[in-house]
Amino acid sequence: MLGKMDSDMKQPHSRAEPKHRLMTRLWHWVNAAALIILFMSGLNIFNAHPRLYWGSYGSWGDPAWLQLSRFPGWATIPGYYSLADARMWHFFFAWVLALSLLVFMVVSLINRHFQRDVHITRNEWRWSTLRSDIAQHLRGNFTHGGGTYNVLQKITYAVVLFVALPLMIFTGLTMSPAMAANWPWLLDIFGGRQSARSIHFIVTWALFAFFVLHIALVLLSGPLRQVRDMITGGTREPEEHI
Amino acid sequence: MARHLTRRTLLTSSALLAGGMLSGCGREFHKSETVRKILGSAENANFAVQRALGDRMQLAREYDEADISPDFQGNGTTNPATAEYDAMAANGFADWRLELTGLFTRPQAFSMAQLRAMPQRTQITRHDCVEGWSAIGKWTGVPLKLLLDKAGLEKSANYLVFHCADRLSGVRYYESIDLIDAYHPQTIMAHRLNDAEVPVKNGAPLRLRVERQLGYKHAKYVQQIEAVESLGNMYGGKGGYWEDVGNYAWYAGI
């Protein structure tokens, strides 16, 4: 990692590479807005039937594994209960989420963001590396990654990008009767429409937990610099800001 | 520092603010034509893409007897409860007629006895309500295609409108589908649910099954099927009760 940075910096006339590339920054903010709108309109949709089931079917007469009361208006889009209006917001931003994720993934393979920054090396999978990284986090030292993502960050981002977001998209599609007819394997991999709906709900809250953790760590690790870098790109030399 | 604070306030909270603002926005904003037009483009995309991704005759999943829901929920109207309906129900719906009107070369009416005497299709399918719940039931009925063939659909017909016996908030329930769904093998006029007459709460004596769409498209208590060129001048003009009254999408594939 450091070797690559050294060679980059040795190139004459080349500007220092930004910490976050343009595509990463664009996607980050588009995705943030889409996720917030999807989350809040999703809560409005959930309010139409605040019960969850496993398997293919489930309704008022069937046993639910979770039953909640309605989420309050301040947490939903729109701020009043409207299944039809919430669905309009949800499906519009579902397209934004899915298409921007697709573009981001393709570009990040081409510009090697994934291979360079998110790929977890064999060395990093060692228990000793993981343990020392956890220890550093617990001590409140978040700048030990040498300007690149540390292993806990890599694992988190990989899970969000390659597990959580695709799960949201595909469990969402499974709930569509037309898509379930087009792609019946959706029903098989998630164990039925109501299971897909339950997984959609669970992963929603996993993403919410990520969101809270993400904001908390930004606040703890120099929020001004972190947010500025996610907008302007920043530079890859970490020591400069410490 | 002040510069940074302003910047931070602006930037860290911009996305959060967007969500909060949308939540705080009044009905006028969400109901405005422009917002609806922009958001509605996604519904058109769903329609186009979901149709393009599958064969037009692609079947919805059919289940086994063991998968049937213990109780098939009734939603929306669970009893039309008009004097005419009650009288027909008391008589076992012997006088119920399904009329085919509009753009047919041979408009005609069918009694329940005539419908039962026609070739039938039985399918165990999942009913998905727009609210989120699902129920699995075994439906038996006449494939809609057979009725259309008998009445002879005219070339100018683009949609079928299903007029129902029930009223919600004083407005007659109706729904509509296009011809792709009309000719789909699983689209049937069902009169039996789980080996018995369709219960009143589920649409007795006759309801539409259009298995690749959500529950509100499956018109219950159907009295008349009208073939039309366009939906614009029917009722509220959006092709269905919930489409007119509640702004639900006409294409309910998701």
C-alpha cells in the first residue's frame, strides 16, 4: 500500500491522488440521500401492515414473529400516513439506489477502488491484525490505517456494499408479484415472499445501525476533515491533518 | 472556524435535512402535480421493465394444497350489503349475471350456471396485498380468455374494465387491466375458493384473479366487464377505484 503511494508520488507533475475519488464521493452523497428517503418512506409503507412473518404467506390471522405499532409521522415520508404516496417515494428512490450502486460498482472495479481500498488481503484476515485493529478502535485511535481503510472499515464497507445493499434490492424485488413471476428463484432463495419482507425489514435496521456507527465514527475522527474530504476529495497523505 | 462550522452544518446535515424536510412537507407538496410527475416516472419504469423482463405468459408461482393459508383474509369491502346483493346472496346467486359490454362484436351475459358449465382452471396462488400481507388460496374459475373469445373482442379494445357490486365511501368499485393480463392463462373469473363457493368477504359470487399484480386489482363482486379503448373517461379516469381515490398506481406489479 505504502509502496504504491510512494511510486505515485514520485511521478513528476502528477497531482497527489485524492483520498476519495470523484465517483466515490458522488455515489456516497447520492446513496446517502436515497437511503434516508427509502428508510423513511419504507417506515410509512410498513405502517400499512406492521406485522412480519416467515414463509410464503402471513396476514392478520396468522402468527407474526414481530408486531409493532405504527412509526410516528416525524420518522416517515410523507410525514402523514399514506401508503400510496410513500410507495411513490420508495420506488423512485429504489431506482436511484439500484442504478447508482450499479454504476458505482462498475466504475470502482475499473478505477480499482475496490481492489485497492476495499479488498481485504490475506494478511489482514489474520487474527493478530484484527485484534490489534479492534484494540486501536477501542482506544479511540482511528488514524492508524495509514490513510487507507483499516481492516474493520474494509469489512464493514464490504458487508454494506456486497451484502446489505444487494439484499435490500433483491428482497424488495421478491415482494413484487410481477418480479416473483419473472424470476421465481427469488422466492426460493429468500424462502417466500413474507420471509423476503422480514429480511428487508431486518437489513433496513442493520443499515440504520451502520448509519449511526458511521456518523459516530466520523464525529470522533475529525468530522470537519472527514466531511470536507468526502466533498472535495482530500489527499491521501494522512499525517498532514493530524 | 466559522467558515468550517457553516460548511459542516451545510454538508453533514444536507442529506439528513432532505429526509427531515420531506417528512415535514405538507400534503400540498406531496400531492403537487410536479412531484407526482417526477416520482410517477418510476412507476412507468416498473411497468416497462417488469413486463420486459418476463414472458407475457409467464406464470405466477403455483403452490401445493399444504401451502394454503388457514384463513384467506377479506379486505376492502367484505360485504357489499346492498338490498339487491343481499337478495341475490339469499338466493345462492342464482340470478347473478356477468355482462360483457362495450367493444365486443357479440356482447352477452353469463349466468353463474353457464360460467360453471364452461372449462375451468384451478390454481393455488399467492395473493399479495399492497399493505404487505399475503394469503395463499386455491381458486377455480373460467379463464377470462374463453369469455373474451365468446364475446369477440373488437380490435379497438385496449382495456377491460371490471364493474363491481360494492361501493366504498359511496363510490362504485371498479378496476381495469390491459389485454396482456386479460389473455394471461392464470387470469380467471373465480367462483370457488378452497373447494367451496367464494365467501362473501372474498368477493362472492365472482371475482377477478390477475396473479401478477397486487390485491386491489383483483376486483370482487364483478357484475360487468366492459371493453374500452381508453380509461380516461371511465369514473375518475385513472383506471380503478384506488387509483382514482387514493392515487395508487394503475400497474400494481410491485
